[in-house]
Amino acid sequence: MNPHHINPAQWSSVLGYARQSCARIFRDGGSPHDALAAFGLRSRAQTSVDWVHAVEDIAIMLCGPAH
């Protein structure tokens, strides 16, 4: 996924950071839900969330406006 409203250079950078963060959580025995919680996000649904969706959700959150 590459959102059209995000600068491609920013998306590539943020996607790499999200992957790195998720890899660290995975190595420590965490789940995709743990990765989302580390960034203050909730899972998309009550069903199982995989790592691909966790990485994308984290990257989208990081590209969003600061609050």
C-alpha cells in the first residue's frame, strides 16, 4: 500500500521505521496487537491482525498530523 496523499520519500522512510519497530517487538516475543499498542493504536477488528497490517497502520499513523 502506498497512500497517494503522502510524499513517496516520507512513506518509504516511515515504512522502514515501522518495519524496524515491529521486528524488534516480534523478536521480543510480542504480537501485532502489542506493536499497535506500543504506538497507541487499536487493532482494526476483533479478528486476528497480522504483521503486514500492523506495519501499515503504524506507518499511516506516523505520517499523520501531530496532535
